[in-house]
Amino acid sequence: MDRRALLLGTVFAVAGAALPLRAQDARIEAVASFTILADFVREVGGDRVRVVSLVPDNGDAHVFEPKPSDAAAIARARLLVVNGLGFDAWAERLARSARYSGALVVAGRDVRRVEAKADSHGHGGRDRTDPHGWQDPKDAAVYVRAIRDGLIGIDPAGRAEYEKRAADYLARLEALDAEIRALLAPIPAERRRIVTAHDAFTRFGKAYGIEFIGLHGLSTESAPNAKDVAAVISRIRKEKAGAVFFENMGDERIVDRIAQETGARIGGTLYGDALGGEVRSYIELMRHNAAAIARALR
């Protein structure tokens, strides 16, 4: 039994114990598996909802190890929002073991199926669907609608507010998509290739015509070995990638080495799977990434 399994077993045991009574609160208690989903819930729920993210700012959902307090948070929530598509399966296992009895929203269930690259590492199964649906605002809209419907299901009295807030946010996502397209349009075709720590950006690339080369594949659970890094360096030299980027939740050393050995420009930090630092919302994340890419590739 691996270390994560042992930790989950301990968490589940604690979650099964009696939870202390807590004062009634008028707001809906919601739990999201990671920060980007939590932001979507806040945008749709407004003051009617209090949401917490299990994975913290700058945290890596791929390797997250839940604590007893996380199981307790799920057990007392009325709504649990997860990504699905194999991205955060640990959250659903945690909910089952915590005897969670509230509503479950699998926000990424109905996003368009985008096949992962042939050289990507999967999330433990045969399904090669890229689970990072939020990296295209059009797919992020699917998340928002699912969360809206989940909130209405448990709080019908708030339907009008949830529908209005969701509609307003969906309009902002449409405007965001147009903004990013305009920002990236001037990048020359021969420079539209960059390296990132892992394959979180396939959907962004398909939406905006940027090729991403990810060192880790879809998941960060297994680090690239020397052979993998050498292959990426060879590919960059051959295809002349415009820039290499760090990620806010990743190890900068390998990316730094690749930049040094290839002469590719270091483009700064991209936000893939987590909010953090000055990037406090999904819209800020997308704007930050698009601006960083535009600066590096022009």
C-alpha cells in the first residue's frame, strides 16, 4: 500500500467519526476540489454560498494528499464540486469514505472531448481526454452552467439570482475569449510553439493556435526522466520553440535547464491548475497567461 493510500485511509477513519455540531448559517456550504472550481462557485453563488477549496492556492491537484480537516469539510457541505475526467478522482473517493450525503456536481462531465497528445501521460486510465477543461473559456462555460444547475437543485429559492449571476459571468467569458484572440493574433506562425512544465494547456492551444510541449504529460505525478528531458531539448532545437515557461505550482529547475541548453527565451510563469499570488480569479488567470505568451512570442 503506497503512502497516499495510507493517508487516505487515515483521513477516512477520522471522517467517519462523529462531527461536532455547528451553528446554522444562512449560506450554502460548498466545497470545491481545487481553486479554479471554487472561483466558479463564488461567481455563480455570490452571497448565498460559502465555498472552500480543498487544494490550496498554488497547490497541485495531481499529487494532493487530503487531511482529516478536508474530509470534515466535505462531510458538512451541501454541495461538492469536482472536475471529473480523471483529474481529481481522489475527491470523489474522499466524499464516499466521508459518507457525504449532499449534492455532487462533476463540472467537467459535459465538456467537449479533446484528446490528449500521443506522448502524454494519463491519469491512471485508458481515457486520453484532456481534463483541463477550463483552459478554453468556451469549455469553462460548461462548468459554470453545471454549477448553476447544481446550486438551483439544492437551493430553488435562489434560482433567479443564480441564473442572473451565471448569465452575467458567461457574458464575461465570451468577452474574455474575444480579448485573448485579439491579443494573440499578431504572433507570427513560426513562433507559436512553447514549452511548459506539464500538458495543462492543450485546450488553450487548440483554441488560440499555440502549440504547447509539456514535460510531464497530463499529470505531474511522475517527473520526467533524463531521457524525456533530452528528447524535449532535441525537439526544441529542431523545431525552434519560441519560449519556455514555468508554472506556479511546478519545479522550475528542469524548465530553467531546458532554456539554458536550447537558448529558448524564458517567458515567465503560467497558471495551469491553480490560482495563487496576484492571480485571484479564473479570468485573471487567463488574462495573465495570454499576456505572458504574447510578450514572449512576439
